[in-house]
Amino acid sequence: MAVHVHAYRVGEAIDTDIRLDADISDALRSQRPLFGMTSSAQFLFSSTAEKSETFAMTFEDGLWTIPRTPLRNNNQEYLQSLQVDFIYSRAGSVQSVSNQYPVYNKDQPTYFSIDYKWTVEDAPHVQASMMLMVIVVFVACILFLLDAFGMKADDVSGRGSANFGVASAWDAVKEH
């Protein structure tokens, strides 16, 4: 299985395809979102767009897609603007893409705009996660060693079993 991995630099254009109904074409460089930068792009209502019913976009060779958006709504209003939200990591990868509700207008515009908004995803707290994992593994190892060697609390303090009601592997072997 091949995994598409690409680290973008801030300001680098993201590969973008435009879909008008079944027609797919590459977006112009001026219409592409710039990684990590809020920007806006204009799309003309050409003769092709006037005949089309829906508009959609795909990013990074189809890895991310925004749903088809009608160019005209039920009230015969024309698409005026659409906001596309990107969540990205500081490492240079897009984490998710979504779009907001489109804005429509009764007057037929010569173009509609797409606003690209970027939000950086906070990095997880790696040090805290690692420390928690080390503590859990350490406690699990101690409990396993106590159980494996059959050490019981009555051997140390004279009170019941240290395995808290769970039969140790050693006890099971002694019974057979």
C-alpha cells in the first residue's frame, strides 16, 4: 500500500483539481490554496460553469475532497462565495479539509470566490505521553515479576496474597 506523503512549506501551492459536474480540470496557480496561508481565489462563471450544476474541489491528487456544491440553489440564486477550511500540522502536512455553508446571491455574478482558511493543529504533548507510558510499563513489569516468582504478601508481612485474588502462574503449576 502506497502512502502519499508530502511535506509542504508555508506558501507552497497545494495541488488542486476543479470538478464541474463530470468535468475535471487543474486549478490555475492563482486559484490554488497556499499552504498555511489564508487566501482567496476567484472562479469565473464561464459558459461551461453556466451549464454546470455542481462545483467541487479535490486537493493533493484526490486525497482531500470538498462535497459538491450547487452553483445555483433551489431559489435560483447563484453561488457567491464558499469557505474551505484546512487543518494542518507544523510538519507540513494537511490533516483535514472541510467547507462552510456556501453564500448565494440573486444577481448573477461574473465570478464566485473561494476563501481558504488555515488552522494549525496543536502538537500532542509527547513528553507527557512518554512519561505516562514508562510508568505504566514499569508498574506492569513489577506486577508481572511479583506474580511470576510467586511472591506473596504473607511471605513479607504475614497477611494474604499479594496478587489480589488472582491465582499466580506458580500456584497453578504447584496444583498439578
